[in-house]
Amino acid sequence: MAHHHVTHFDPFRDLARTDPLRGVEDFFRDMGFKHVLRDMAGPPPIRLDVSENEHAYNVKAELPGVKKEDISVQIAGSQVSISAESRREHDEKKGETLLRSERYVGQQMRSFTLGQDVDEGKAQAKYHDGVLELTLPKRANGGAKKLPIN
């Protein structure tokens, strides 16, 4: 017959000794991460609306407050990546002089895979009022090939 060795475990006493959460908080505070975490809440994820018809995918991406030149779209086969840099302008008065400083806030990125390959050569992008609109024609011979059954 086996001998069972029982160790008395007092979770509260042990927890008080090695409170893991407090350690993490202190670590973040010491490293000055509090403001980093706040800033990371900065740009929200890009909201997407994807629809398709027989010939093309239509993608609408919400990018409020982003300048057209700060948006980049990459297409590789059926994978599409949209990235946008957000900057915030901040006006400050020094006497009579208006100083405008631009602060880089961060990069938003969204990648998604479509059901069929995109014909990159015919793809179009429009940006208007904070909405990026992509028209992504499906590659004629792309996607799943239907095998005829004889």
C-alpha cells in the first residue's frame, strides 16, 4: 500500500508572499509603462465592411482622421493588408506665434484573406471623408476550380 505524503497548503499565506499581480503593477509603474498603455489605446482597430458580387470584392475601411498619404494598401493573391499612420496635430501659442506640432500616434493595421485571388492590376482605391473604398476585381482564373464530373 502506497504512502500518501500530504503537504498543508495555505493559499492566502502563499499569495501574500508572492502576490503576482502586485509585482506586475510595480513593474509597469517602475518602467513608466502607464502612459505607454494609455497611448496604446490610441488608434482603434480599422473597421471593415466587405461585400462581394460575381466579379469583385468591395471593401470599405473606416480610417477617420487619417491623411490619404498615410494609408498603404498591399495585395498579395487573396490577402489584403491595409495600414494607416495616425498623426495628431497640436496647436500651441507662444506669445503671438502659433506653433503647430504634429505628434505621431501610431499605426493601425488590418489584414484579411478573401475567398479568391484579386486581380491586382485592376484593383482600385478611393479615399473620401475618412472612408477608404477598395474595389478588388476577382482574378478570372482565381479561386476554386470547379471540376466537371463526367
